[in-house]
Amino acid sequence: MQSELSIAPDAVTAEVTVRLLETRDLARWDAYVNAHPDATFFHRAGWKRVIEAAFGHRTHFLLAERGGEMVGVLPLAEINSWLFGHSLGSLPFCAYGGILADHDAAWRALDEAAQALATQFKVGALEYRNQAAQHAHWPTKDLYVTFKKAIEPEIEANMNAIPRKQRAMVRKGIKAGLVGEIDADTTRFFQAYSASVHRLGTPVFSRKLFRLLKDEFGDDCEVLTITLEGEVISSVMSFYFRDEVLPYYGGGVDAARAVAGNDFMYWDLMRRACERGLKVFDFGRSKRGTGSFDFKKNWGFEPTPLAYEYFLVANADVPEINPLNPKYRLFIQAWKKMPLALANVVGPHIVKNLG
């Protein structure tokens, strides 16, 4: 409800007003996002429903208006966990976020409104997951990078652009007889994804999350599953936004490694994107110093740092809630030893507070 929004008077800048997104605004919000040059899939209004329904978190999707015209948006979600702290961010569970605005006045109004909310809620920190730095004096987290590359117009050109050793892995999967299939639901995807994150010692997201994503975003959320003689090898859930494809969640069963299942999976996705005439393959974010980072570099993608910025309220330092934090090392090792069936039950209750 609009009345829930409490903004300091100076958050209304140069006749720009800020209020909460309402149901009547959904189409306008997405039209604005689709047209804005700096927008991402993670700015779409559908994330409000997904985050609320899948995780139970409060969202605060802010829109800026001038004279009744939408001039900026800022999707925010609040996580309040006794274990991992209290935060407000744009946007938890998403690679990118931050303010979209038509001009400085709208940008300032949204920024001031977000800081006012963070102060009102007494969070530890307000986080913007920007692709480019916006606040020169805010503390940042130099951990995440993103990998993007242009898709060549011809399939063979994309194959030849893959470095030799990685290309050999793709051809290994082709030679093994792997087949890619588009799934209408997320059943087979979850089988491959949950097995993969369990091996990494990471709590799994709930089945409900993936069903909600597919339901909310429709054809813009696609599941590609790789099989061998009818058996699931690997699977990836990808998001489509304008002329980009973004493989976001994925993984493979134990048998995937022997037949280069993940390598073939990303190639098959790239091949399909080429056939659709898409222009950009967004391999998504990775943490420096991880296997995911190295894997994407092996494909010939170059990392671009992500400017995650923090407005500290109750916290003295930038939060470090990620698997590279040494304090979580014992937890990760113990999680790997937990039976998969139990991990799939317990995991969603933990990971929903990680963001």
C-alpha cells in the first residue's frame, strides 16, 4: 500500500514524486524498463511477486513520477534474518539492480527515498547491485564480475570463437550423443540443479521458486535440459531480455562430468540464441577466485567488475554473506555430506535469507 512508504521531505526533488508500485502500474513499469537503455531483466516488475511468494520477504518497488509520467524506477526487497542480518537491496537473488531514471532529479529522488527507507527500517545496509559505480564515497564490494559477449550471426563462427581447449569439451559432448530439449516445466531442471549445488555445499532454492519464475515470466524464462539416451544429464534456466540471453540457474548430475554435459549445455544454448537472432550472451555474475569464474574465462569471456555499493545504516562494515567467507567453510563441508533428499528439504529455509 502506498501509505506504507515514509519518505523524508527532501526525497521529493524538482517536482519528482516517489511512491510504491501498485497493481495498476505493472504494465507501465515493464514498458519503462523495456525502453530504458540501462535496464536489465532483474528490473522487471515480476520480481516483486516472485520474491514475495517464493521467500516471504517484503518488497518496496519505488517509482518516480513527474507530471503523471514515470521517470524512474527502483526495485527493492527487504530481508530480515536473525542469522544473516537485516538488509534492503536492489535486488536480492538478482545479479543486477539499482536505479533507472530519465534524469538527475528522478535519480536523486529515488536514491533519497531508498536511503530514507533504509534508515526508517534500521537495516544493516542498503545495497545497490549496479553495473557501474554511482556513489564515489560509498563502500563497495570488489568480489563479483559479470561476463558478457556478443553472439556471432553464424553458428560456426560462435563455435570457432570458443578457445581450443574449451571447444574440445563441447565437441566431446556432441560426440557422446547429448541432446538438448526445451522443457515446459521445471521438474527435470530441479533434478540436475539440486544435485549440482549439493556437490558444491550450497543450500538449494525451493522448487516453488523455479515454478514461480516460469509462471511469472513465461517464454522469457526457458528451461533447456540435456539428455543422454533419455536420461537427464544437465539443465539450465535462462532469462531472455530484449536481445540478450542470460543462463542464470543450472547444473548437472554426477554423470555430466564424464560426457561434458555442462559444456555442451551452454553451447546448445548459445547455438539456439544465435538461431533466434539474439545479440548478447550474458554468462552472468561470478565471484573472483571460483570455479565458475575460471569456467567462463575458459569460454573466452572477459570479466567486467560489478559495482555493488552500500549505504551503511546499522552496520559498521560491508556485509560478507557468501561462500568465500571463511566463517562458512565448516558449514559448506558439512552440507556436502548431508543426504540430497534432506538437503532439498532444509536448504530452502536457509538460502531464502542469503539474497
